[in-house]
Amino acid sequence: MLFNSLIFILGFLQPVLFIYWLLARHDEVRLYFLLLASVLFYGYWDWRFEPLLVGSILFNWLVAAAYFRIGRKSLLVAAIVANLLSLAVFKYLGFFAGAVADATGLRFDLPAILLPIGISFFTFHNIIYLADLYAGRAPRYSLRDYGLYIALFPQILAGPLVRYYEIVPQFRLSPLREGWEARLAQGIALFLMGLGKKILLADSLAPLADPVFAAAGQHAPTQGEAWTGALAFPLQIYFDFSGYSDMAIGLALMLGFGLPVNFNAPYRADSLREFWRRWHMTLSRFLRDYLYIPLGGNRHGLTRQQAALLITMALGGLWHGAGWTFVIWGMLHGIGLAVGVLWRRWRVPMSRPLGWALLMVFLLVSWVFFRAPSLPAAWNVLTAMAAGSGPAWPRGLSTIAIAAAVVFLAPTSQSIAGRLRPYRWLAPAGAFATIALLLKLADGPAYEFIYFHF
């Protein structure tokens, strides 16, 4: 069930919100209803994956309960390993088997395994809780609260990656507490802005980027085609994922919950370090706290820090997808962050405009690896950008220019929503925007969110 679909907006969201607010004064029933609705929402994609989600919740909660009884941290380590193995089987088994085959010549006859949607996100949520439990930071939760933390429908498919302490304490807060009107207005506004980002901008850029990369695996594109794909995709993925994040945060606000901000104008950064503080911010925090710092961070000398950056970002790239293109994308970012550390140590001055320009060039190149279906396809696009044949002028420049103007000049959706209050004039404005977006949705087609594949 896509957020950007009529079945979700009219067939799921409206009745769920109606019943949820009808139960606003009955906390126990309200939360059980929300858990049931979230589990059913996940099962809509493919009922065969429902036992995986429910089993994941039960397994990790029972491990935590056993730990609180007997206090053996080996239980938590085993559970973290089990979560990683589950992710490896569903997402990486074919990739690892291919890597072994390429290195040794051994071939494996593996069954086709469907990738459960959202598995990376709900697995990482489980790991966050278990890791903090191991560190002595996490409390014990009821099965209902833990299940709702993992399955909450605004976040389960593509984040944001939420820490348990950021959301679970909010479950018992009444949706009718002071400020509910402002939260509801901001939630509706964020959902509509996210939906607009998706269907008006990201989905307009998809026909420019997708065909270029799809064909690049077969033959080199013309120079103009290569530049079309390379310019369109960074904007497409930004509006696609930041649009999803806005919708997720907006949906949570409609339920009375606050989720962490996930984007903050990342293409306005002037360094790669600043970019990662603004792009997919909850994933950046996860990589920092659960990989980079445990690997040594900046506490054990320059060599250890550089190695930690490379390993963290390579694994971060692999988390995005089972392919060498994602590993190379992550390693490029690790190398870029490592170079940034050296640059700051050398104290060589660099103007903000120059830093921004270098960052844009770096991102333009690295996004090609992220989007390309294979390394040969990435190479075909990059070589065509540098010295391709055929027309050199990109297509769809007006669409690209409009999207770029929004990225670089418009206020962020969070800043707009933060200033909104439940003024009466917003009701007709919101109704008009809703009708216009629903008509656009009905006109189709509806593209899946890019991060649903991760």
C-alpha cells in the first residue's frame, strides 16, 4: 500500500484516523487498534511476509524478556546475530553467493528469495533496541509497546530510523493533549507537502532518469542522455525520499506522535560531512553510533579513524542494496569523509562556494554508482558524460531547473509546517491541495518509493 495511492489515502488512512480519534480517550484500546492497523498495513503488500514481521517482534521481545530475567548478555549478542542473519538470507544471499562464485568459480543453485519490503528498517529497529539493552541503556517494554515501535505504519517501510526512546514514551500521551490542533494541522500539511514532492517532482524526474540507467547496462548512452540521467536522479531521489519522510512524519503527527526530522536541505551543504548531517539524518546517526564509534571513531588516532570511516560507509552502502555499485558508492563517501578529516587537520582554507561546488561534483559522480544497475552501466554513463557521442544537450532541462530551484531556494517543508497553526483559512487551502493531488494521483502512474527497494 503506497502512501501515494488512492487505496491508502481513501481506503486505509481515513478510516484508521477516524477510529483512532474516536478511541482517543481510551488509551489501551487505541494502542491495540493502532498495532492491529499497522500489522494489517504491512500485510497488504504480501500476506506471506506477515509471519516474518510478527515473528521478528515476538522473537526480539522474548529475548529481551529473557535477558531481564537471567541477565545474560550472550542472549542479546545471539539475537543481534540472528537479526543480521535473517537480513543476510533475504537480502544478501544471492550477492554473497555471486561474490564467492566470481572469486572461486564455485556455483550455487539457490532458490529465488523475495525481498520482504521494509526488512532493513524493522531489522535495524530491533538491533537498535538490543544493542542499547546490551549497553544498559534500554528499558523493558510491554509486548504491545515493543510491537508498535517496530510495526508503526508511518515508519515501518522506509523509516525514519527511530530510536525506541524517541517514540515509545509518546504512546501513552493522549492525542487530545494541549496543542493537538497544531499537531494535526502540521501533520496534514507535511503529508500534503510530501505527497506533492513525490508525485509532482520525483515522479516527473523519474521518466528522465530511469530510461537512461536502464539502457546503460546494454549500451553507452549519448552524452546528452548521460547528463540527463546524472542531473535528474540526484533530484529525483531527494524529492522521493524526503517526500516519503515528510509523509511519514506527517502521518505520525496526525496520530499525536513526533518522529525525528530526516532531511534538512542537504544539497545546500558545503562539505561532505555537512551533507551527511542533513541527508537521511536518522541513518547517519545510526551509522555513527552503532558502527563508526564502536569501530574507534576519532578516539584512537588518525589511522583508526580513517579505517572506521571507510568501513562504516562501505557497510552503509551495502545496507542500501546487495550490489557492488552500492559498496563503491559507500566507499567513495568513506574516502570523501576521510579526505575531509585530513583537510581540516591541515587547516587549508576553502570558501563556502568552492566547497559547495566540489561537493556537487562529487555527489553527481557518486549518485551514478548508486543508481546504475551494474558497474558496466555506471561506467557507460560516466564515460558518456565525459566524452560521449551524439547530442550533448540534456533533455527535460525545464523540469530539472524547476526541481533544482525548489531544492536550493525554497524553504524546507519542516520550516513551513513548523510555522503553521490551525487557522481557518488553512481548511479550504488544504482541501483544495488535497483534491488537486488526488486528481493527479488518479491520473497516474504511481511510482514506488525508491527506498522501498532497500
